Amino acid sequence: MRDSIALDSTRLQRLQQISLWDFALSLYAMPGVEAACLTLQDENDVDVCELLFHCWLYSCGLEVIAAKVMTIRRERCQWQQHVTEVLRGLRRDLKASAAASESVATLRQTIKQAELMAERENLQRWQGWILTSLNSEQKLRNRDEKTPNAAIWLRKQLFITDEEGVAKEASKMPAASLQALQTVACQLDPHQVAR
């Protein structure tokens, strides 16, 4: 089924029934996921929005075609670098000052809300990229339902480095990052046990 050209209509229906934003909020609130996402972001420069995007697809039984994701990844990475990371840096820089000043604390909270809005916009753009192309361009394929380990699948999706789908080797990832991927994977597939 995975290699078939036709996408499973049930999987597509699931994809269209829940927004990426709503899915992301739900997954991020699950035990251990927030900490795992921050570990992957800080230790491996993982774009958490892209991670959540792949998790959304996984939950619907779909995956992105490697050759198609490179362009959107570059676009989304630019957004993260020029908007989200700038806001995150400002928020982090103000942390110490916010403890001593109520007005700085208020400013920091406003920046935090802007950072969240930037992430929401990024997720909406990931979702729009997929949904606007469902009838015109093949960017998705059915995910093999027998995927033995969601963490390995996620690592492959996140670290695709070329259009042939070649991924960075797992041996280059710190143990904490591999554990973080496993934590997220356990929430996607509750039958997997954290290692």
C-alpha cells in the first residue's frame, strides 16, 4: 500500500479532520513531549514545527515524499530563523530582567505570545503546503502501517538531507536526543515502550 500511487482515502480524511495546530497542541501537552521537543530543538537544531508536522502525518498513516520536502523545509527554516528564533532569543534574553521588573515581565510575556503566534503561522504553512496540493501534486504517500518503530521513522523524516531521502546517521545524535525521539514516538504509538 505504501508504494501505491493512490493515497488511502481514509487516511486523507483523517488528515483533513484535525488541523495541524490542534494536533500539535494535543501532542505537546502529553507527558514528556514538551521536554522532548525542547531537547531536540536545543541539542539537534530540530525544527519543532516540522517534528509536529511529521507526527501529524504519522498519526494519519501518511508520510511526505523525501524529494518534495526539501524546498518547503528551506522555506520554513527561513521563517524559523528570521522570525521565531529572533523572538525566542529576545524572550530568553529578558528572562533575568523580567524577574526584577514587572514591566519587563509584561514585555517578555508579549514576546512569548508573539513567538507562539509565529510557531502557529509556521504550522499553518506546513499544513497549507500539504492540503493545497492533495489534488494537484503528489507530496504524500501511504505510510507502511507495519512501521516497527516510530522513533526511527521520525528520525528518518526529520533528518532527510537530500532529495534521495538520505538521512543523517543516528550515531551522530546524542543519547538524550534519541531518548527524546522515543518519548515523542511513544505518544504517537502507545504500544511502543520507552527505552
